[in-house]
Amino acid sequence: MLMERCKARTNKIPRGELCLNINLNACLGWNDAGHNAYGCVKQLFKLKKQNRHVKVLLSIGGYTWSTNFPSVARSTTARSTFAKSAVGLLKDWGFDGIDVDWEYPAHAVQAADMILLLQELRRELDTYAAAHADGHHFLLTIAAPAGPENFNKLRLAEIDSIVDYVNLMAYDYSGSWSRVSGHASNLFSSSEHPAAAPFNTNDAIKAYTRSIPPGKMVLGIPVYGRSFAKTAGIGQSFSGVGSGTWEPGALDYKALPKLGATVQTDDTANASFSYDMATQELVSYDTPKIVRTKAAYVKRLALGGSMFWEASADKNGTDSLVGTSFQSLGSLDSSQNYLHYPDSQYDNIRKGLP
């Protein structure tokens, strides 16, 4: 599964046979005249036609926009409006499902309201499918936190009864907010550098799978790194962060390692980082070696797959993290996407992009 910003060029999305689901985040409109869909919406529909196992989901929320969820989820009327609007976008743009990225329900009341919101979305998807899509099952997924402070608030058994997949955001374990330079997406705890690994993915997976079948859990992998400036190494104090690609201290994977830095691996944590002794900058990020180990972990635990945030930051060829995961996992869901949206407001989507 790929997470992709709508503003990114769709030619940066790996070819269709490498991915199963594409979650489109931060979708915006277009200025083109006429009654057709354009931009990434049009290109993704073409990709669906060319690769019938590729499904496109609209991801709603994210860290920036999640402040809107509590008020929407609290009200019966607002939940209904939200669900109808989301499904309206799905049928207009020819998508295959909805992904809810609420970061994060803050207490028990919000966790309960999240369940009500997901139930309303599931009802609305099924209602639309019964009326216009021959009962087709449109996907409903969530992006889920890997930190216990956040996932312990969630009503996991009820979530399991509603959603198709849980996309575990297994990254951002360390960053500018940390006390020491640390691993940002380590699979396990670290006996070599315990201070560098306050969280780990394995603990999160164990917690989730007490209530959710492993096959519904999708392991998130970052396609970016977290920088720590003026540090003597991993698990050490630091002062500030380095420059970033899209925010200070956050660097696209395709820009790593920086010139002059050497890549090192913490084998007990299954984590990697680059370090430049001259500049004293450390960047925690996943390499193909780490992704291969994570793919083996996915297979061993029979998880639902892997997902990546986000596609435009990847490298090409054998250094691609998405490609490495695909080669390691070796199989995809063979179920087909949906192409018939006769009530879309856009002429070209309604006609199936002839």
C-alpha cells in the first residue's frame, strides 16, 4: 500500500504491479475547465484500468487536519454529513474506499465517537454499493498509531468489526521532540542502544493482534528520515535538527544518505541510520536491508502487508523501498478494483475514461 500526496506527480507512483492500494492524501481541486476530472484523479483512474488489482482510497485527516474529527464524530448529524460527503467524493472520483486518519482520539469519549463515525461510513458505503454498484464491497481502513499512549485508548475489538485493514503508522518514534538521538522506525527494542529505542513496532503489533487478526494489520514503513544535529551518535544528546525536504529535520529517502555520511545498522533493533562525523549529524531512516527484514517479519506473522509514507520520496531501481518490499513479499491480493461509477458528476469518470 502506498500513501501519496495528491500534489505529487502520479508518475512518481511505482508502476501498478508493485502496489495493491494507493491512499490519496490532501486531495485538492483543479482549475481545468469543463466537466471532466483531471490531474491525479484522472491519472489514478487510468492506472486502475491498466492494473485491475490496484485500488485507490481517499485518506481523510492526517496530523494537520485531525483537529476537525472530534466535533464531527460527536454529532449524529455531522457524522451523517461527513459520511455522505466522503462517499460522494468516492463515487465522483472513481475511488475504491475511504481511509480515516484520525491522529489521535484523545480520551474514551473520542474513542467511542470514532467507532460511531466508522460505523456511519460503513453504512453509507454499503448503501451506495447496494444502490449503484451491484453490492460491491468498498474498502474502509484506518491509519493507526504505534505508540501505546495513543493505541491504548482505541476500542480495537470494535474497530476490527468495522474496518478492512488497520494501517499501522510504525514511524516517528524519535525526532526533534526526543531527549536523545534515536531510531525513528525500529522493529524491535535495542540492546545495543536502549535509550535510542523508547518504542518499537513489535510491541505495537503484539498489542493490536490481541484484538485484531494479523491479516488485517498493515505495517507502515517511512520513506523519509529524521535528523539530529550536533550529536556524538545514536542514543546521545543532540542540539536541534538538520535541514529537511518538507519540514526541518525530515528528509526524503531519495536524498539520503547525505554526502559524507556513512550508513550504520543497529541489528538488534532492526534499524539503520547515517552519521557524518564532520558535521555531527545523524539521520535515522530505513534502508533496503531494513525493509527486507521487515518484509520477512510481515510474512512470519502473516500480517496483511506493508504500506509506505509516501511514494514520491522513494528512490528508483534496486534502492527503492517499495520495490524491495514487493520483491521480498512476492504476492499481491488478486481481487479487482471497481471501474463503474455511472452517477459521477464528471463525464470522463462516468464513462470510464474511454
